[in-house]
Amino acid sequence: MIRMQRIGRKNMPAFRIIVAEHTRGPKTGNIVEKVGTYNPKTKEKQFNADRIKYWLSVGAKASATVHNMLVSEKIITGAKIAKHQEKPAEPVAAKTADLPAEASAQAGGGSPDSSQSEEVREVKAEAKAPEAETAPAAEEKVEAKEEKVA
């Protein structure tokens, strides 16, 4: 695998571009070959393009960051790799629609809002049902622990 190995002191990062076994961590020092350097502060990049192309030809794979740097420097061709995948966002409207009704139900003595449809009430009742089932089980566990202690 072609990856980055951090060198340099605290708050002064610098990286080596190395070839190492993919099972070994980059800090172990067991590298196969050093093929370049990268300084993120000065944006200075140095690559040994011939050796990188050789290692890629024999089956080495570049990490996402190194791959993107090699594409930017036109050492290899291809599309850049997305390093971070975004999680799909949950609909905010569904979360906020239930909040005022529950808040008014708690403030008004626990009675559900009369303008809610029966389907909404059923869904809320189903959501609350698992909590009711787990409460007796928790009480039984507490009682069992008390008996063991006594």
C-alpha cells in the first residue's frame, strides 16, 4: 500500500509517502520504500514518479489521500476518491412535528391534542409501548438483586 507516514514534531507536520504492507501501521517503521514527501504547511510535494508507477503496476494500492495527490500532480490518471461519505440526513419535519404535540400533552395533563388524527395517536402509542414493556423487567432485576444482597 502507498500511504503517508507522519514525521516532524508537534505542530509542525510533515509526511513521507511510503510503500508498506497494508497490514502494518505507518508508524511501525517497517517500510518497503520511501517514494516521496509532503509538507502541508508549505504545500510542497515531491514524488518519485517512476517508483510510484512501478509499485502501482505490481499491485500496490494508494490510500485515498495519496491517490488524490497523485491525480492532482498528474502522475496517475483517473477521478479523485471521496475520502468522507456523508450520512443521509433524516427529515427534520418529522422530528419537529411530534415535539409540540408531546410537549403540550405533557404540560396539559397527558391528554393528546384533539386535532391529531387517529393514525398519529396509534404511532405514538406504539413508540411508547416498548418502554412500558421494559419497565417491569427492570423492576424484576432490581428485586432479584435485592434478594441476593439480603
